[in-house]
Amino acid sequence: MSLQQALPALYATGVHGFNLRILNGHTASKNYMRQSGVRKQARLAQPGAGRGFVLFLFLLLLPVPGRGQPAKPLPAPLAPAQAQALVDRALANEIRALKNPRPMSFWLRRSSPRLTTTKKIVETRDGDVARLISINGKPLSAAAEQRELARLNGLLSDPSRQMTRKQSEDADTARALKVLRALPTAFLYQYAGPGEGPAGEVEKFTFKPNPAFDPSDLELHVLTAMAGQVWIDPAAQRVVRLEGRLHHGVNFAWGILGHLNRGGSIRIEQADVGHHQWRIVRMRLAMTGRVLFFTKTYDTEEEESRFEPLPADLDYRQAIQMLRKDP
């Protein structure tokens, strides 16, 4: 998953706002509990998390130095101008990476209170293709495996289904780019000093809404209610961790279209997964709200692993063949 899959998760509103794959995991879970047969398996095996972000990025919590080992001295704090320049460069790099994605395959594990699924995702020039691997930690039954293979065969015979998926992914990317471009002016960043993460040194910042920021649409309006922390790798100049929380509720169209409750949070962690490729490796989303007349609860955690680079010209038919042979 790249930042594009994570960022849109903050912008849940109305007809299609709560529709990103990150949030759709909640809907897919309900479908699984309520349905059976081919349609059940097909929905579960859709490519994960919006791949869209939702984008920002993210490391693990600070480690505790081993017993008997002195802690590594932290670097000198940045000067104010240096700190702001680092934020600007890191956000610019996120935009650049989003505009020039490099395809990869990876495993996506999505957990909610009622369902855990694991899928293999293959990114292609035609959009992502997924194969369901396990449900609640257990391999698919023989019958479920046959249904999953039949679903993949159906994609081969009906290219319009893959085209629809690609259009949805492109919309997610455009939404994420819009949010990323707003971040330098939407928040006020305060340097919090250097730190140490598992992958090396980080520079930590807090952020809060900029009262001068005037959002141009409903999606950007969410930024006016969010505050949190962001960690940046100063060597790679990439965001490695983001934690945001809604410090007050957010209404969409005066509450007519929807509402997000105070206290909702998102945590995103990103890392270099090899070949100088930065990807989201963990995301936690916990939000409650309302869409029109329906109460919604989103309680989802995603982990991505086993990243492998792929040819830039890989098409979705080739991806299906790969998934059929080696899930």
C-alpha cells in the first residue's frame, strides 16, 4: 500500500466518501458474515485498502535500549528553518512518489473485530488484482479455493470489471494528491526534537490545524479538525509515521450528509521495503460517525508484508496467471 491508499480514509462523507478500500473492509466483513457462495468470496478478495490512503507514512514506536547497552546519542536539534525545510521536502517527496508509483506484489492482512482476511495483491498498469489466501487465520477450504479461482477466471473473461476497479483506484489517487498538496498549508508544524526508531534517526513534529486554512471542499474540511504527530526520516526525507486524532466532530453539509465524531484516530507507519521503495506497512483506523441516516463504526487494522518488485508493464491478465500459479 502506498500513501494514496491511506489518506482518503480520513475523508469519509456522503455518497462515495466512505467508499475507499480502507473503509470498505468494514463493508466486506459484513458481506462475509451475511452471504455465502461465489459472491461472498469475490467481495472478500477485492484488492485491499484503497491502496488507497489515504498519503503519509510511518515507523514503529521508539524501542527500549537493550539492557547493559548505552543509548545512542541523539543528533543535535534542528534549527527552526531547517525543521520547516525538512517538512516541506518530505511532503514534496510523498507527492513525487505518488505520481510515479512502481508496481509491487505484497500480502495484505486486514483485521476487524469480526473478521480477519489475508490476500495477495499484485499491482499492474491495469489496476490491482487480489487473491484471497485465508480467513480468520485459516486456509481456504477446497470449495472456497475453487470459488476464488473461478472469480479470477471471471475477471479474465470480463475486462470491464477490472476497468471499473482501475477507475476507482485512479479516483483514490487523485483524492490523495489533493490532500497531500494541502498539507503544507492545512497544518502548523512544531518541531519536537530528534528521536530514534528501529530504522534509525527520526525528527519528530507535532501538527495542529492552521486557522488561516480555507478548505476548498468537504474532503479537505476534515483537516481543520485533526491534530497529531508526524515523524520524518531525515536521511531519506520521507514521512515514516503519522498519528492523527479528531479533536472535535466534523459535519459535512451542516451534518446533512454525514458527521465524524470527536476522538476518531488514524495511525500510519511506512518503511523502505526494499529497492528504495517506501510503502505503508501498518495502518490503524478507529472512527465513528454517520452517513446520512446510518451510524458507521470503522475499527480496522492493516499490515502489509512480503513486498516484491514487479515489471512496470505488467498487465492484469499476467497478474491473474501469477496468482493462479503461486498465491
